Amino acid sequence: MSILLPTLKLTHAGALKMLAAAVAKASEMGVPQNINIVDEGGNLLAFVRMDGAKLLSRETSLSKAITAASHRQPTSRLKPADEIKLSLAGGQRLTNLEGGLPIIVDGVCLGGIGVGSGTGEQDVAVARAGLAAIGADDQIP
């Protein structure tokens, strides 16, 4: 019985590739965004605040990325009755706002991408463009 497991890891180069694709999508949409990409432990790998993106969305987009990585599901799926309790228990780093998606490759969650400054629908579209850049699954159950 092995005590070590091989794992997939999102590299800095992979995070930058995601970031570039997400920025391109946001630019195409004409919606400046804050985009955060974290690893499976919620550690920041890449971030950009596009010119004109909302200042406080910098914080919410990071919370979206951390939430998506932590729960291995898109943000906005937490039970509304549990939102405040989970946020407090998670050091106010968890959110139920739309725009965070887990980064899943071959069934393994490698982290999360969080986008903020547009509508929830726009944020999700930009996050999906980031996932597509590395072939991550955007058909999240």
C-alpha cells in the first residue's frame, strides 16, 4: 500500500494561460474585470485588475475563487440558509456570489477561478473562458 498519491497541479504557466484567455473574453465583452486564480489550497497563482474594474470586486473575485476551490463547485450553490455561517466559519473568505468556478481536470480539482465586476452572468462567462484555455471541465455538476 502506497502512502503517496500522484496528483495533478496547476502551474503558474497554466494560471497565466487561463488569465490571458479570461482577459481576452472580458475585453471582447467590453466589461473590465478582476480575475483571480488560486490553487487547490486557495493560494493565489495569478491576478489582474483590468483598467476600469470595480475596486471592491478585487476582494469578492478572490473569495469566489477560494470558495469554488474549497467546495469544488461553482459559487452561488451554497444553501442560502448557510451562507452567513459558512462565511464566518471560513474567515469571511467564502461567498455565494456568482462568478467562481472550480478548475477541474480529469476529475481532479486543481483550484478555482473567480471573476468580479460585471453581472453574475458576465463573470461566469469570463471564468469559463479561463477554464477553456487549459481544457478544464466547465460542465460542473
